[in-house]
Amino acid sequence: MSGFSPAFERLGAALAAVVLQQQETLAEFLPREDWSADLTARTYASGGVTVRVSLLGSYAARERTWLWGWANPQFGDAHPAVVPTLVIRSLGERLGVTEFTTPEVDLSWYDGPAGHGGELIAMAAGGVLGGAGYIGAGYDGGSAYLHVDDPQAPPAAWDPIPVPRLLTNAVSLFPHEPRLTLAGLLSHHRVPYRQSDVLTELWPPGGGTARAHFDGLGRFVEWESVLTQSRPTALA
């Protein structure tokens, strides 16, 4: 049973596929080699590429807790790398997402498919901010999570091919509502769609149609695409 709040689970479900796709795009753009960061200057450099970042928070492996940058005494909510992230706390106050307003979040209960519960908080937080994705920067005892907010880092483009894979992976992390996860991805890319309890039908740019099938419990079961002047293909 999840220890996350229902509001967090729903928000994560709506954002998960969008974030996963953006993470793949960021990985293609930003080399993951020896890196350095200057949080006062809001920079992260790796493999000869430097991007502007902000500090989301950090995950402590031994304590299994997430600490927001604004709650970390080394930084605080006036730090240049933290100020851009305060909208997350404000959203949490407005929507009742306690994970966004609790200074240090206990994640010792988490035993899911992600490496640790802090990864899911970073995903949801990064999704709220938009931008180019987030970076997990490891240190002795845990990982700091940085949000990439830099116009040189490309946004993910619409591509129907990886949609079933993105949806499956996103639902494994945030299983609250697969139809909401797909709707979040389609809305992000402004792809028109029509949704019922067991079927989401969409009309991708460039022609053709695609359909996502769900069972009576709302679980994703099949993806079917029909491209213009092509035969149907089905992917489970």
C-alpha cells in the first residue's frame, strides 16, 4: 500500500509519462560523464555541456528521507538555486499535496519499482516545473536532484511510437490511473483525443488514428495504431 497522499498519486499519474519522455530527451542531449555543479551560479556541467539548474531537494540513502532545498539549512528558500522551485510548495499548499509542503518526507516505507521514493518526488516536482528534465547528482550518502531550466536543452517532441512503452513504464511508477497518465501525455503535446472508461482514441499529427484499450479495472491492456495508408498494428 502506498504511503503517498492521494493528491500526490494523482498528480504523479498525470505527469509521469511526460516526465519520462523528457528524461529520455535530456539523456540524449546532456552527457553523463564527470560533472561539476555551482548552485550559487545555478550551473551544472558534464561532458563539455553546461546547463542552468535549480535545486529540488536531496534523498538521504541511510535515513531514507527526502529533504526539500528550501528546508535544507545549507540553502533555504532565499538561495538562488531554490527560489525557482518554490512554486512547487505553493502548488502543494493549494492542492493539498503534503509531499510538496513537508520539509523532510519520510520514505522508509517505500518498496516499489523506482530506486527509492525520492525519485518519484523528483519526478512529480520536475513535472510541475516543466523545463528540460531533472538530474540525479550522486554524493556520499545520497543524491541531490537538480531541475534543468535552460532553453538550449530541447523539449521532447511528439512521437507515437514510444507511447505504449512510456505509458507502461509510467504506470508501473504511478499506478493510480492509467487513463489519466495517457491523457496527461496527449494534452501536453496537444494531441486531440476522446476518452471513455475502456478506450482512448486519438488523432495524431500527420494523419491516422490510434487507440489505447483499458480493461474494466482501468488497466492499460493494448495499443493499436492505424497510420494513414497503412495496416493496423497492435502492441500489448
